[in-house]
Amino acid sequence: MPRAAIPNLPEAYSRLERRFHDISVLGDTIRMLHWDQATMMPPRGAEARSEQLARLEVMRHERLTAPDMAGLLGDAEAGAAALGPWQAANLREMRRLAGHAAGVPEDLVAARSRASSLCEVVWREARRNSDFAAVRKNLGEVLDLTREAAAALGESLGCSPYDALLSEYEPCGNTAAIDVLFADLAAFLPAFLDDVLAHQDRAGAPVPPEGPFDIEVQRALCREMAMAVGLDFDSARVDESAHPFSSGVPEDTRITVRYREDDFNDGLMSVLHETGHAMYERGRPADWRYQPVGRARGMVMHESQSLLVEMQACRSREFYEWAASRLRRAFGGAGPAWETENLHRLAIRVEPGHIRVDADEVTYPAHVILRYRLELALLSGGLALADLPGAWNDGMQRLLGITPPNDRLGCLQDIHWYSGSWGYFPTYTLGALAAAQIFDAATTAEPSILPSLAEGDFSPLMAWLRRQVHEHGSRLSTDTLLAEATGRPLGAAAFKAHLRRRYLGG
Amino acid sequence: MPRAAIPNLPEAYSRLERRFHDISVLGDTIRMLHWDQATMMPPRGAEARSEQLARLEVMRHERLTAPDMAGLLGDAEAGAAALGPWQAANLREMRRLAGHAAGVPEDLVAARSRASSLCEVVWREARRNSDFAAVRKNLGEVLDLTREAAAALGESLGCSPYDALLSEYEPCGNTAAIDVLFADLAAFLPAFLDDVLAHQDRAGAPVPPEGPFDIEVQRALCREMAMAVGLDFDSARVDESAHPFSSGVPEDTRITVRYREDDFNDGLMSVLHETGHAMYERGRPADWRYQPVGRARGMVMHESQSLLVEMQACRSREFYEWAASRLRRAFGGAGPAWETENLHRLAIRVEPGHIRVDADEVTYPAHVILRYRLELALLSGGLALADLPGAWNDGMQRLLGITPPNDRLGCLQDIHWYSGSWGYFPTYTLGALAAAQIFDAATTAEPSILPSLAEGDFSPLMAWLRRQVHEHGSRLSTDTLLAEATGRPLGAAAFKAHLRRRYLGG
């Protein structure tokens, strides 16, 4: 990471660094405008915003595909012997990003950005009204443009259109590897879910604390918990939006959440999840802040960090030793519903449901597998958009035995497809596998992590993560980063062991 | 305004339109990030934000100063016979903007933007603590860079450094014309102020309604009043910031305000003022939305529109016929303090005070003349920054007979110098003169305007303004626009007549 260690960097490499600095700043700006769109923007600002985002995307794209880019990369690679390991990794990432950008024509980038921004706004209203028909035309435009971009990019990268889309989020991802892991999970989970539900039945249902839970109290509680994980509110804020997300820049985190008056866990766990994302961004190597190698290593690692905080750490029995008393104090709770054991059992309650972001970690993979299959079918043309609500409902029935009563609880629930994020969903479950594997390695290497969580002290966990994951940015591939941190390649074993331990008690 | 009326536009002109479209979108983006910085951004986001703004300013500047810009402008001008009047005016504005940009080196643009962003953040804290010393270093950097930019631009445009800065806000502005108008006012106002204060004394003081005034109630009231003027909240929002301003884009207005618990007029009049700005932006010719000719015609006209709404319309006796009952209802007010006549007398109360944005229209010009003289002296080097607080206080004593007790109420009160806006202040008072002249012309031409205000109906006024001012964008010079709307060049006569009528009753 030592930025000034290389005395005579090739001129071509230095020029590339300046150019990628600008590209990074454009990306930061785009993220801020997206955040504003989701949290602050009045509805009729949508068209002007989509124009802003489209032009900024084009400017970003123009820089990545400048006529002299290939020459500069070639020259820098020819002088690579003079580069240190971080610079060399940076150059490799530059080559990858430029290759991605060159694969999609500029007009298509702009059209896709514009269509996605508009569709996202229409979706927000359609979702409120549970009216899929109201957004179908916009979604159709997004899908057509996404299919076109996927075909072009796949041809350029020499992979399938779907793998091309996936690689925008996860550099090393591919359907072949996903299919193996998802098949493993699909074979394991149904019978395991039955076991868990039977185990839960034998133990009796936990007692739900009685609401309503004041939103202002929830806001304060979420801040307190996020600060325990490591967020500081001189460089972060938490707002409300239809779909929780973490955005902003490392020095200025923007987390969003939805609060429910009848359930404080929903908002709390969202904030903890998004705080996990934010901590990864804040832990990126500062010396490489505006360079490709300083970026987070793809969405699988990103999701691993959010799930590690939310699912592994903050739903652990240890964390509840500390958190339960905070919950009682915040809401003035007393009695059986507010006992630590009961609150923890509520937090790890397994129950098939319609909403992915509310799903427990046992049923969550089914939600992802459904979306993965549906987006493959929509992109290939095997499934028509008009048939999406029905196919969604059929899939939910098949995978989890429940049928959404309306599209708000069905195919309208997630922002991804409507905002143009196709090929993203698999990273959630790959991230869950990685989270289990990393948490296992961390708690083995650092025995103080779990006892510290019982005191609300995340610093041993965060120190290990920073050292083993965050500070590496994009220096290593996802596979290598994970192998160096955990001693083995990504698999489902740690995840399954974790589920057995937590949900069957052994 | 008919956008598609010209069949064979010269290719060079069409290319310029595409380029200036991008430049306009970059400007929109920069404004959004500034708004976020003032309203939403956590404090430690400042450095990353200043980086974003600096790079976007450079991108904007790069486009304005591209190597082929001079050639394109020349080619388009050679083919100007094929252009319609709007296109011709657009080309003239392109030439003007490109000339401005070419006058300042790119590095200096970036350095000035970065220094200003940082200084603005430091100022916010310094202002809170009334600690000028805490921001002096940052302000010194801004001043040095501004002086450097003014010298370069003045040389390039063939005018004085100060006129060069002024021309960034007011294309036709110059110190020679300002000095004449300000001398006229400086000769008129002191004796007039004495007359007004004596007149007020004879009438006895109005009774101030007793606070505190609930902030939530103020927020709702401000929305109601802004909607009466013409704002709709599907395309606007009102937030809070240290210094009230109007920003955003025509379809997505972002107004900010400061509310005071002890005085509802302060927030209300700020919102009405900023709504006047916003209505001008929203009335810009839609077909030319992203072109230079579609922009508002400089800051004098802009300030005329805000002051026309705030000072001319919303402090009129007619408006209070309608507004007073809303004020009584909102705050549950009853008794002598809440009578229409008394509320109106409070709204037009003249009283020398420290704060420019709180000043009445009789003393306001003194605040501006002070700042104008001080910034001329600071830029020329005749006044050292260390001596600014003292010079400020001396000037206040000389011009208004009062001395600020601290710098928060003195030279720290306004954001302008700290955020890099030098040469801006004169436009406030020029705008006040223009507002009086335009309102006089409007109410003469359209006799329904004043009676409609008494019913809370701004539509006759806004229709006239849209037709006579807003819809012309930058097609005409400020002088011509004003002469066509009012039948005469900018002068102080209408302003003085207005003051005599309102404050001396005839």
C-alpha cells in the first residue's frame, strides 16, 4: 500500500492514474445523485435526474473508452517491471474496467442509464399500488437495453451474456460455479428447513414484544448500534427510502432504511446490514482511495461483509447478551417477551415469507435462486415480462410453499431489475457463503471476537476484517482474497455448519 | 422559442448545442452537490465533496475550453445567416461563456473550487463560534485565488479585475454604472431613513405577536404561502441551511431557509424570496432548457424576481389582506398584535440592524454598498484580511450608525466570500432597483395584479412575469430585457418612488 515507494513510474501509468482518479470521482458523484433520488428528490425531478445520471455515465464511459486508452494501457504494461505490486494490481484492474467499458457502445450506456432512472421512479409508485402493469412498459425498455448490453459485452469478453452482466458486479463470477454452489444448497436446504421448523415447533414459539415501536426511538437505537459496529456520524447519515441501501463515499456514508412501527428488528437489522457494507467501504486502502485497486473487491465480498455483521455477528447469542438490555431500555420493555433468550430466538426465527429483505438466512437462498432463474429466463427470452408475476408466484410456491397475495409482495418488491441491476442477485447468496466462511476463520484466529461482541465491542472483529479483507481493496481476486483470509476456496460447508449450529443447536 | 423551426442548421452549431447540453447538465449536477453540502452532508464529507466539485468544475471548464471550441464557434458564426433569432442568441451566449472560461487557466479553476468548498465548511463552524480567526487562513487562500482569477479574466476580457468577477454573475454589469446608481442611492437614503424613522415614531410601534412560534407550524405555513406564489411540491422541497438559498433545477427546486422560534417573519419572507428565484428558473423557456440562451438572464434579473415576490408583492398591504388571516389561523393568534394592519406594519418595519438578510428594504442598500466597497478594497490589496472585521464594523457605524457586537453579526454573516462568490453583492441592490421598476410596469399594465394579491392569487402577476421576463431566458441583454418590459433603462426612480409611497405614505 505504500503510495510513494516507486521512484520512476512509467509516464503512461501515471497518466492512467490521473484518468482513473477522474473516473472514480464521477462514480462518487453518480452515487450521490442516486442516493438523493431515492431519499430526497421530489417525484417530478425524475426526468432531469435521469438526464444528469445518463450524461455522467457517458462521461465516465468516454474516459474509459478514450481513443488513447488502449495505447496507454499497452505502454504501461510494457513498463510493468518498474511497478510495485499495488501498481501492478492497479494496472490489471484498469485493464479490466476499460475492457468492460469498451464492450458496450456509448449510446447504449446512456439509453440504459436513462431508462433505468425513469423505470425506478415509476416502480416506486407501482410498488406502492401493487400494480405491475403500471411499470411493465418501463421495465420492458430496461430489459431490452440490458439484453442488448449483455450480448455486446459477452461477445467482447468472450463469455455468456449473463456472465457478462454478472461480471459487472463480481469480476470472477460465472454461472458454472454458481450452478454448482446453488445445486448444493438446493439439495441441502428443503430437508434442513423441515428439520428447523420441527425443532422450532418443539421449542415453542418465542413471545413477540408488543408494539407499536416509536420510530424516533428506533432511529436513536439504530444509530447507537451502528456506532457500536464502528460507524461515526460525523461522516455518515441514515435516512429512509423504499429499499434499504448503503451508498456515499468512504468519508461520507449514506445508509438508508425502512422503519416499521410493528417490528423494530426489521429496521435495526437493515441498518446493521448496511453498516457492514459501509465498514468495508471505509476500510478500503486510503492511499488508493481514487484508484481501481482501492475499490472494494466485487459484490460477493461486499455482501459477505454486510451479512457477516448482520447475520453472523448481530444475530449471534453473544451479541444479544449486550443488545437485549439496550432494546429493553430503548422501548421500556419488561416481561418474558423482553428476556434476552426470547429476543434472540425472535432474531433467528425461521419462517418462510414473501419478502427477501425480511427473510431469515435459512430461506433466503430460495429467494435468490428464484430471482436468478427468472432473470436468466427473462434475459434469454424464455419468459415474457407479462408472465413474470405468474412465474414468480409459481416459483415461490414451489420453493417455499407460499404464494404472494399480490405483486407488491411478489415481483415488485425489489428495486434491482427496475433500476437496471441484472445479474446482481446471485451475489447475495454467494456473499452469505463467504460470510460464514470468513466469520469462522476470524473467530478461530481471534478468540476474543465472540466474547467482545457480548460487550458490544466490535473492534477485535473489525480489526481482523480490516487487516484480512478491507485493506486489500482489489489487489487480489475474490478467490485469492478469500483463500488467503480463510485458507480455502469458496464453498457451502461453513455456511451449512453455521446453520446446523445455530438452528439445530449442534 | 420554436425549437424545430430551422430546417438546416449548420453542423458546427448543432455540435455546439450538444456540447453545451453536457455543460448545462454538469452545472445542474454541481448545483445538486452544493445543495447537499449545505443541507445534508455530514461534516467529515467535506474533503471528498470538494474533490468532487473541483473535478466536475474542471470537466465543465475542459468542455468550454476544448481545443476545437474556437473553430466551432467561428464556423457556426460564419453560417449564422441560417440561424433563427433564438439560435443566434444562443450562439452569442455560447461565445460569451467560452470566452469567460478561456480567461482562467484550468488549474486555477480547480484550485479555486477546492479552496472555496473547504473554506465554506470551515466558515460554517467559524460563524457558529463567531471566530473570524478560525477561517482567516482559508479565506486568504480563496481571496488569493480569486484575485489571480480576476486578473487573468480581466486581461482576457479587456476589463478591470472586479468587472471580470462581476460579469460571471451579471453579463452587462460594470463598476462605472454601479457607482452612478449607488451614488444616487447613497445621496438619497440617509435623509430618507431619518424621515422614515421619524414617521414611524409618530405612528407608534406595532405590537409584536408573542412567540415562540412552533417550527413545524412555520414549515407548513411557508409551504402554503410558497404554493400560493406558484411552487408545487411535486417538484420542489424546502430544507434548512445556515444561509437561505434557492438551487436545484427547474423541475426540482431546492429551497433552503432558517427558521427562528421567536420570529416567523424571518423564515416566511426567506421562503417567499427564494420562491421568487425558483419561479424564474421554472419559467425559463422549456425548449431551451439545456442551452445557454435558456438560462436566466444574470443575477440582477434573478434578484429582481426574488425581491419582486418578497418585497414588492408579499410586503404589500394587498397581500396582507389575504396573508394575515392565514397567520392568525396557523399560530392561533388573536388580539391587537394579530390585526392585519399591525402585521403589515411589522412586515415593513424599518430598523437599522446588523444582518443583511434580515434587513428592511430601506437599510438594505447600505449593507450592499459596504460589502461592495470592502470587496473592492480586499481584491485590490488596499485592505488586509486581518483588518476586515474592523473595517466592517467601522463601515456599519458610518453607514447605519450601529456597530456589530461580534463577527458572527459582522463579517462572518454571509456565505459569499467564503464560498468564493466575489463580485456578487452589487447584484442584490441592482436587483432591488429592477424589482421596483418591473413591479411598477406590471401593475400598470395589468390592473388585476394588486387586487388578486389580496386574494392570495399570484397568477396574474406570474403570467405577466413569465411573458415579459422568464420566458425570454438569455435571449436579450439585461438592459434590453428590462427596457422592453418596463419601457426604460435601469434607474433608481421607481425604487425611490416605491419607498416614498410605502414608508412615507405618498
